[in-house]
Amino acid sequence: MTKALKPANPCILTINGGSSSIKFALFEAGDALQRILEGGIDRIGMPDATFRAKGLSPADNFSRLVTAPDHTVAVGTLMDWIEARGGHDGLSAVGHRVVHGGPKYSQPQRITPEMVEALHGLSPFDPEHLPEEILLTEAFHHRFPALPQVACFDTAFHHDLPRVARLLPIPRRYEEKGVRRYGFHGLSYAFLMKELAQLAGPEAAQGRVILAHLGNGASLAAVRDGKPVDTSMSFTPTAGVPMSTRSGDLDPGLIWYLARTEGLDDKRFNEMVNFQSGLLGISETSSDMRDLLGRETQDVRAAEAIALFCYQVKKWIGGFAAALGGLDTLVFAGGIGENAPVVRTRICDGLGFLGIELAEKQNAANAGVISVADSRVTVRVIRTDEEWMIANTVCGVLGFTIQKGQDHENKKGI
């Protein structure tokens, strides 16, 4: 993008838009898919919005406050920076994480005006993410109209779930309108399955696998013969296990009860279950597992939030083991899954009947394999990389050639 960094090989920019952030990374597709830059704009809509970047060039390492009252201004700031570094001449394509593909989009595709129109129609499926993600694609097209853009759908991994897992037990007519279990974190799960095959061999990846992506958003997926069998998130990412601020599964009757007793309308209920619940709702202090672990001995609310999280994840592991007919590999990923040994210990405690037995020292060290040598189930910690998966997907869609696949050292960060 600057003259010093203009590569001879294809260069892919990945964009991962959240409700209050835009994360980006830059990859060069040569012998391996190498990350040469990463960063983001965080706390969009707040006075202390921050633009940060880290790259191979010292000039690309910075963190500074920016004015970003909304995503429109934030993406403008990002594109201004791209142009200031030499324009888009060094870019070959942009890959976008799109959270929801609805019933129509089951594969990554190049973004067209027709797709953008269809995504606008899908916005009611995910009003928390899709509008901002559409805005990002439109902003890049307006500034760089000749630059190819690819949509990488987070629901695609789960698109072909068995029908019994897809169906929701509500009147059948809603299925015709696209109401079904979709599942999310699909880019992470696709990456984890690639890594599992590379680390443990194709036989392990074809076995009975449970993937636990545990971070601010948390979900689990059951995979057998390399294909998804079930997943904890459902029609929206709010379902499944409790998360940082999302409730996970709830009794549907709670909606009617709170409407009658507290006058809670649909908008306020949605805000409650997505932004005020989960770890934050139970602890009443923090949505961050690290904070809660630091104060659990002094604050029963923090201890209960952690206990509820671990208990619910444990239940989903047991349920998915039943769906799979047993278990060969359990993978922990995500910010909590990769970095919280005590949480992994509490989740796995009592699962010896499934063949899960952790090795204390390896678990404490966040080692790649954290189960004992003779454990019937291999328990792994794999660092997920959604940005790498987006870039790799873009290469596949646009026909860019990568000779060696993944650059393992670079994947862990610049």
C-alpha cells in the first residue's frame, strides 16, 4: 500500500465489523498467506474511540483517539488512512465477514449490487450486525469502485445441518420464511477444522469433534465426518450458552411475563438479552471473564456468573457428545477458551465419564494438547483466526494461488 509495502503478490484486506468496532488485517498471498498488518477502530459511538494498527513497518504501529460517532465516520477514517498510505494500489481485494447469510447464502461470494439489495432484505434477521456490515461494503465500493469485494458468511459453515437440528419447534409456516437454526462463528469453526486436520491429521478431523468457541460471544459446534451436526446458537447469535452480555437460551414465556409485569416492550427486551445479560447481568459488575476471575473470592455475584457459564458449557458438551454418539476431540478456542485454564478445568470437571481427563501442567500453560496421554478424548487449545480464514476464502473465490497454505508463525500476530 505504501511504496515500500506494495507486494508483487495479491494483497487482501479483511474487514470484520462489529456493533461498536471495525477490525481489519492485511494479508499477502505468496508462498504462504502472510499477515503484514492488523488493527481496528474500537469503541465506535463513544468519546474515546481508538484507531490502532500494528504492522511490519514502524510507521504502521500506533494507537490514537479518533472521532467516530458512527460506523460511517469510522470507515471513512479507515479508508482515508488507506489512501494516505498510497491508496488502494496495493490492494487486490477486500473480504468482509458477514454475520448472517439467511436461507439464501450458503457459500462465500463476490459482492454485487444484487447481493447488497438482498442483504438489505435480510437485515431483520440480524439488526445488530447486518446494517453496519452492509454499510462497510457500500463505503468501500463508493471509494474504490474497481476493487473486488467478497462476502464471507458466518452462517455458511452450518448451512447444511441435519434437518432435525435445523428445525425450530414452532408452527411450520415460519420455516418457509427462513426461520430456522442457522448457527454462527462459522469462520472460526472452519479455521479450527483446517487446523485440526493439519495438527492431528485428517483422521482426527473426520472423527467426533466438539468445537467450543468461548469469547465475548460463545458457542459450541458438533462435527462428525468433517460435517456440522449441531450448534448452540440458533436463529440469532443470542441463543445457546450465556456470553459476556448475551443471555443464551431463555424460557420464551419470560417475554410475556416481563411485558405484563414491567411493561417491557420488544425493543427493550432485545436490548436486555443482548447487552445487559450473561456475565454482566449475573455479576452486575463486568462482562469480562478476566475481571470476574479476579474478584470471585470476594464477590459471590462474580463467582456465580463464572459457575453458570462453566455449567452451561459443560451441559452442551454432554448433549453434543450424545448427538455425536461419543467424542474423540474437544477443542477450546476464543479469548476465554484459549487463555483461561481455570475455566477449562471447571468445564471439564466431571466429564471423565466421556473420556475427558486434563493434564494440569499442560492446561495451566495453555499448551496445544491439554489432556493426559491416555485420555480417550484428546482436548486441544487452538488459537482461532477469523481474519486468516476470510483472506483464505477470498483467495479461493477470486482464484489467487497460495503455494503452502498457512503461515503458522505469522498467524499468532505481528
